Amino acid sequence: MEDGTYLVLVSDEPDAMKLPVLALEREGYSVRRVCPRDIPAKLTGDAVSLIIVDASGPHTHALKVCAALQSHPETADVPVVVMVDSGDEATRRALSGTHAADVLVSPFPSQGLLERVRMVLAPEQR
């Protein structure tokens, strides 16, 4: 990982995301949490390397978040990893038609998230 890698975690359940955020920060990533309703406005002007969307929250509709990110010039090219519940097959199928770089099915170990983040960021950091 390079210094200055800035990740955004989109979630309406910040307490549920404490462990993933801690794991990412321990690896040296800078992580900012943003509510789904603030996408993409809160990201304007930021040099975001990756956006992680927690689709398990009651107000986070992954398809709407991905569409909003893709339609905004400053976030259209930023890779997105979406975390979905294991039983949410409909969202997983629908995400295949979006610009989501990867889908991570929960529950997952922190190491699984770190591996996905590294994999998605690898082309950018070469």
C-alpha cells in the first residue's frame, strides 16, 4: 500500500463498521465514513482511492449509491467495493451491471476485506 491511500466507507450503521475501519486503519489506510444520503456531495474535491459501500444497512441501497457515484464526474472512475449480506442474492446479481469493482459477501473476516481492498487498488498502485 502506498502512503496517502484514502478510502471512503459508505454506511448508515457506523457502529457496525468499527471493526472493518480499525482493520483498514491498522494497515495504514485513511478511512472516512460517509452516510449514504451524503453521496457524492461529501466527496467533492477529495482524492478518493476506493469507496466501500456497506449495503447491509436499512437505508443504504447499493444500486442507488453506485448510480450516484457513477453519475458524478469526481467519483465516476473511483473503484467501488460493495459489502452485501449473504442472503441478498438479488442485490449481488443486480450489482453485476454496475461499475462496482467487487462484491464482498458478509459475514467476512477483516482479512477478507483487506485482501479485496488490496486487490482492487493493485492496478492503481503500480
